[in-house]
Amino acid sequence: MALLVPYHRQQSQERNFSGRPTTTWGTVLTASATPHALPASPTEIIASTAYDACRVVVQIDGPWGSNTNTDALLNIYLGAASSEVLFIPNLLAGWVMPNTSTTPPARGYLFPLFIPRGSRISASLRALIASETANVRISLYGGDDAWAGAGVESVGAVTASSRGTNVTPGTTSDGTFTDLATTVRAFRYVFATIMGNPDTTLAADRLALDLGTGSALIAGLENFSTIDSSSEYQSHEWPEGRWVDVAAGTALQARLQSQGADAEAKSVIAWGVY
């Protein structure tokens, strides 16, 4: 006799955007007038959540310019004003066009995270370009039966330059594994992606990102795919991570391979939910 598995009930849903889509759909964040510094205080996204949430989707667009380096990182916080606690750190936020009907998808991130009802959510942007702006959209979902974590750790972020760790792609074969950093927490869910070039131009290309340790692939953490445009924007093809365990104290590494001949270093960050 087959095991009866109940279907999901209707999920609670909550967002910081509604109505007709616009070019600034969501909440507009402004970076500090000092490059690579955080603003004096985060910007409120949701004053008080109406439901418990166990899945968080973040979409970011805006920091972009032709022949321009638009490196940027975005932090998400929980907590009352002046008492915010960092919740999701160092999301790659640059090299992505503003939200219009003719441009590619925003940078998207999906994390299984628990946010209790009544939480205040805020965010801040740091960027290479002074007073850079970005649009952030947050969607919260409740009702899943799956595990949800307490927070996110980023691995490989270089906040002093608003980017990640440089990793050089291989072309005819996989590139060399490059050290990102050592994990502090034990991860249960992992996502990784890339951003930009060290210079101001991108080549039209597709890149595959693998994570490993000890110069060996971690099974299940391969082929995070990103598409680059010669108009200096990027989009990763799928925002969802992988349900792979990574132990605390793991020296995490990354490698890249280019579909074409692009051997310029790309900025890499990985995130783990704990």
C-alpha cells in the first residue's frame, strides 16, 4: 500500500511590493557617499511581518552601467531600528540592469529561513560607486514542511571592495580551485554565484561555478550557471541552492569554467544556511 503524503495547505505570503510593476518596484536602497562603506543605518523593508515565514526570496536590480564597474553588496537585517541584527550578508547586487520589460531577470536568491511573525526587516547597500542605488524585493512564504534555518553565512566576500573573491575561469577545462574562506557554521543548504570583472567590461558568455574543498569537488555543489552579456549585466539561471551538508571549519573553494574563451577573473561568493 502506498504511503499517503498530504498536500501542502495554502501558504501565507507577504511582500514589500504590490500593484502595477514599475522600474523601481520594491524598496530603493542608496549606498553611502563613501565608496564601499555602509550607510549610517539600514532602510526599512517591512515594518512588521504579518506571518511566520520559512522561505525567503530576494530579488535585486539596478546597479548597472555600460562600460562601468558596478560592484555592490547588499545586507538584510532583522530587528528594531538602531538594533538591527545581520541576517543575510553580502548578497552580490551589482552588474544587473534596472527592472524594465526589456531587460533580463533581476539577481534572485532563495533561502529556507525562519522569520517569526512581527519581525522588522531592513537592508543596506555598499557599492564601489558613491550613492549607488538598487531596488530590492523580498517575498516571504509560510507553511512549508521542510527544514528552515536560523541565518545565513557568506563565504568569500571582500567588503573593502564591495565584491567577492576573484576566481579565474578555465576555458577548455575547469579552472583551478581558489580559496574562498573557512566556514564558521555547519551548512545545510548552499548557494553560490558570480559578479562582474576586475575591469569595466564583460564578454558574452556562460559560466559554470563549482564549490569544493582540498581541491576536490563537493558532490552536489557543481554547475551553478550564470549568463554574462557584453552590455555588462549578468543573470544566474536559477536562484535556488542545493540541500548539501558542509561541515563547520571547511576550507571552501571555488572554480569556474567558461563556455567560450573568457579567462577574466570573476567575483565569487557562496552562502550557507545554518
